[in-house]
Amino acid sequence: MLSSMQIKTVLKQLGLNDRHATIYLACLELGSAPIQKIALRSGFARSTCESVLQSLQEKGLLTAFRKKNTRYFSPEEPKAVLAHEEEKVKALREALPQFSARYFSGNVLPTVRLYQGKSGVISVLQEILNEAKELISFGSVDEIYESLGDYFPSWTAERIKRFIPIKVILHDTSFARERQKLGPTMLREVRLIPQEYNCSGTAYIWNDKIAMCSLKDEMLALIVESNELANIQRAMFFLSWNSLPGKLPDSGTGFPPTRE
């Protein structure tokens, strides 16, 4: 059960200051009560209490009525308060595309964000899951599994669950070839670059964003948000993609010698 201090913290997250939270809690404990009784319970002067009660009423947390020429204040049912807050969040979510359109229309400079550590890289991968409709990537799958452990298989499973297809260019290793073979069952197309190309880390491109992840030593991830830069990276990716073989050779080792 939450303490009074913890409840006040929750109320502050709803936009109430300490005075508002204290008086609202007094109203919850008293039920319907006149100003004088609420003032005594909360420990504030009547004039202060009256001003705060008016503010709480405007926020939809209290209702007021008269009984025998005395004004009473009654707290709204807590479930109704929750429903009211959920409606505000729903309205904001529905309006978010319009807000975003206005924000980006005047934002000519790329937005750059840096995340550090394993948790930072994971938060970037989660952002990709939440936003991408399709995905392209370039990097070393061996490093991803070595650095992220059990998280990356679960990320892949969630990507498949959300029907996000991916095209990925991987450093040619036995593990990368295995993923190329399994690709059709996992919404994934894989092409390989020869081992003589030093390929470390990984990069993702989706929507108007580029994520570049360094997975050795100090792990970090950099997100660049720019339509122009994302399109440049996308063009560079497909220039490489279209020059690479699409299937493994039937036999032998090394990089496949012919194009698909």
C-alpha cells in the first residue's frame, strides 16, 4: 500500500504541486466537506484552501455544490480521474502526427542523439522495432551476438512478430552464411561482403533515421535523424546490395563468385 508521501508523488506527476496534493488528499479522506473543514484537515488557511479548491475543480479533480447555504467540495472518483488522464494521453497520441509534421517542417538541421553502454544500444534497437515498417542494415552479426547475448534473438523474434522485413549486408562468416540460409523463414534477405573488408559494428536505416552502433570496447549507438542523410545512406546501401550475389554457391568456400 502506498504511503501518503508516495501518493503525493503520483499526484505531482499529474501536475499538482505540494499544496494542491495535500488539499486533494484531505478531500479524499473527508469525502464531501465545506471549506473550513478541509482547511482544518489539510493545515492550510481558509483563503489558501479556497484558492486551491477552485484550481482543483478546474482540473476536474473536484466538484462543488451548495447545501443549506454552505459550499461543499467533493472529490471525483479516482477511477474517473484516471479515465480523464487516459483521454488526454489518447488525444495527444492521435494528434502526434500533426505535431511531428509541424516540428520537422521547420527543422533543417539533422537531429543527433548519442546512447552509451549496452542498455543504450538496446534502447535504440527498441526504437527501431517501434517505428520501422521495413529495415536495411550493414554490419557484423557475430559482433551483435557476442555483445548483446540473449537479447538479439528475442529482438529478431519481435521483429518477425511485427512483420518488419530486413535486408542486411553482413561480413562473410560461417554464422552470416547460416543466417543467409535461414533468411526466407525470418523475413530477412542477406548478402555478404568478403572478409578482406574490415567490417565492425552495425548500422540500421529506417524511415528518416540512421543508427550506427559500435559494439567493441565501450558500446555506444548514434542516431542521426535527417531525411536527406537517410536517403544518401539508403542509396549507398543499395549500390552495394545490387552489386553483391544474392545466393550462396552450391559448393566450395569463399565469397560467391557470380551474381544472382
